[in-house]
Amino acid sequence: NLFRLNPAMIGNLVTIALRSLRKRMSYSILNIAGLATSIAFGFMLWLYISDQSSYDKHYPLADRIYRVNLEANMNGKVDVYCNVPQPTAEALKSTYSQIEETARIALTNHIGTLEYKGKKIKSTNFVIADPSVLKLFPRDFIEGRAATALSEPGFAIITESIALGLF
């Protein structure tokens, strides 16, 4: 066979490689360090790209969900914010017929207290959202229905851990 490797030939090649590495030690270290750095950088770049492209992929409508950002130029410094004025959602929906649904979501860092029959629980993880958020980001409910969960002002969806502490 033309490409059959002989063990003696492999040993000879390894010996030559080791001699070459010893003969040019600084050059060899520089090459090995460069190769290791390149591999590490490539791996970190792959991790970053994988992370950035994996957001919200577990939702059924992930390929049709977009977020509107605000790009602000302040004295030559351009900043991108994910919060836009409240009327933006309705204005976009009424202007572009391709938009099927909009949802406004606001994260708050307020401390709130949920109270039920004298029991109180404090929480800092409040999210304010339109009822349509459950059409775009469906969730399984232990109790209640998604269709009526946020249908009126004052209605709330709570996590199982808060429900266990409150009820």
C-alpha cells in the first residue's frame, strides 16, 4: 500500500521534530504559544457567537420575534437602549401591516409587597407587561389560564415559589 506508515519511519520523523524543536527553542516556543493563543481565541469567539445567537430560541415563535431598540447619539457617543417610548408599539403596529402582535415589557427594580389574607412577601423581581406578552412568550401555568392572566389592571402572574409562600 502506497500510504502505509512504517513504525520506524514514524519514529524517525518524531526524532527529527524533537531535534528541530531543541535547535530553535525560542522560535518553537513562539510558534506553540501563537498556536495555543489562536486556538483559545477561536474557541472563545465560538462561545460568544453561540451565546449571542441562542437567545429566545426555545420559544415557538422565535424566528418571528424582534426587539425594537433606541439608538441615541449624545455628543458623538452612540448608545443603544432597549427601552423606547410607550406609544412606539401601537404606532409600529398601525403603520406596518406585517406586524401581527406587539408586547411591551418593562423591568423594574422596585421592591414590592404581595399580600394575601395577612401574609406578605417582598419581591424585587417585578416585570410589567402587556397581556400580549403571553402570546409571544407562552408559559405553562400551574393554576389559571394564559388567556385571562393579564386581562385586567392589577392582575399578576407569580412564580411557584412565591405562590407557595403566599398561599
